[in-house]
Amino acid sequence: MNNKDITGKEVKARIIRLRLVDGTHVNGQININREQGYDRLSDLIANDRDLFLILYNVMVHHGNIDNPTKHKTLFINKDHILWAEPDEDQK
């Protein structure tokens, strides 16, 4: 899942799943093409450099799996993330 953003910078997208402290489930893509040491999902979640995680092509499930809300881009405060995992079916 590699492509370029509007500035021409390469995007290395990964699909991730999050659960927020209020029980909301979030599925979306994140760009892990960052500087060395901040280029894994665990790096992005654990570091204190950024307060928000930026996801795109997002599906948000507010308790009802059958009626997700779609968002083009979503900023999530990392203090509200209970757990995060990469989608294991990615290449």
C-alpha cells in the first residue's frame, strides 16, 4: 500500500484497528513513513512527540458494528486509545 501524498512524499500506509476508552472501535489507515525510530505502529502510539494519531479512510463503530460512521480523515487523541493493532492480512 505505497503511494504519494499531495506533496509528492511517499506514503507507507498500514491498516490498523484501535479501541478507545469509551468502547468505540476504529479501523483505518495510518502513514508509517516517518523518520527512523518513529516508523512502526508501536512507535507512533507510544511516543510523546505527537498528541494525536492521524488516520484516513476510517470506519468508526460506536457500539454497533452494523452501522459504522465513515471519515476521510480522523485525528484521535492518543490518551483515549486503549489498544491498537495492525491488520495482520497486510503485505
